Amino acid sequence: MRSLQTAGRIALFGAAVALAATTLPARAETPRIATIDMVGTGTVTAAPDMAILTSGVVSDAETAGDAMSANTTAMSAVIARIKESGIEQRDIQTSGFSVQPRYRQIKSGSLDNTEYRSEIIGYRVSNNVSVRVRDLAKLGGLLDTMVRDGANQVGGVSFIVSDADKLKDKARKEATADAIRKAEIYAEAAGIKLGRVLSISEQDYSPRPVMMMARAEMKMDGAAPAPIEAGETSLDVRVNITWEIAQ
């Protein structure tokens, strides 16, 4: 008797589930939207008004302590002259420091079984600073001063446009107009019409700073200050726009 009651309850439950399933509304499929994507570019040029100068001192000695002592003395003199040149403390930043052993290869063994081993012959200490130069007229003289006072490694000079983002607004308008122009050309050629704009995004397309004078271990005794020309920098913008294709 109990088995019949249990079987009846299961049957009623199954019927209820089936009925509920038939009464639930079918989930509508999201219609696919046909789109067209286009990238537009715009460019403006501007004269840099700042520069980043990277320079430092490399010191070699038989012991790490002697190399460190020599490097500290030379680097302190370089930093002192940088400040005397009118560069503020906030514009001087250590950009690299290292202490490394120097090796030489020693050959041993016979002609048929040659072996090499490394032997430490000394240590090298390197200390570099990045200097932000806000007055480009001082750049050549500052570089000359640093080298004369002990800087024997110059990593390079990069020029910067301080208000680049604001100046890019014109390039953004040009990039948007360029994307629209090209999208209209493709739409006309394909026999379609552009609908509403679905998205607009700016792509990161900032050019790397212009690097100059990437030379190491320079000697400029008696030389005139290095001529530095900032020129102009291109500020580029790329914009991606997506339209819905009108039905």
C-alpha cells in the first residue's frame, strides 16, 4: 500500500514539474548586432620644454670597499655640481646603483682537455642619476659640467613635452574625424549605412621620448659644451570607433 502511495506522489511531482516547464516563458535569444570598427589617427607636433638627462659614475677597484669609496667621492662631487647649476633637489633622482665583481677567465689543463675557471680580479660600482632639466638652455652646459666633474657614463637624453595631454586634444579631434571619414567610405562601398555609435576608445600610442647621446665612458677634457638640439616631438593619437550597421 505504501509503495503505491509513494509511486503516486512521484507521479504527481513529475507532472507538476512538467506543467511548470511548459508554462515558463522561453528565454529569448539575444539578436546579434552587425557592427563596423574603424581606427582613426591624428598628429600634432610640439617643441619639447623639458629634458631628462641620465648620467653617472662607474668606479673599479680591487676591493668592493675601495670601489664604493671612490664612487661615493666622485658621485657626491657630480651631484653637488648639478645642484650648483640650479637644478632643484626634487629633479634629481637615483636611477640605478650596483656593485658587481669583475672576472677574468683562467685556462688550465692539457690541449685535449682544456678547462676554464673564473677568478675575481676586482669590483665595479655603478651609480646613475636622472636629472630633470626644466630649462633646456642649461642642458648642454650641465652635461659638460657633469662629465668634467667625474661622470664617466652618460645614458642618454630624452626630451619631454610637459603639457602633451592637453596638446593632444587637437589630435584627438583629428583622429575621430579620420575614423568617421574612413567608416563612411567603407559603408558606401559596401552598400550599408552607419547606425548609432556603440563605443569610442583611445589607444595608447604615445611615442617613446627622443633619446640622444647614448654613449658610455666619455672624456671631454678641454672640449666645448656639447651642442643639444631639442627639435620637435610628434604627439600621436589613435581612436577606435564601433558603429552599429543600420538595418
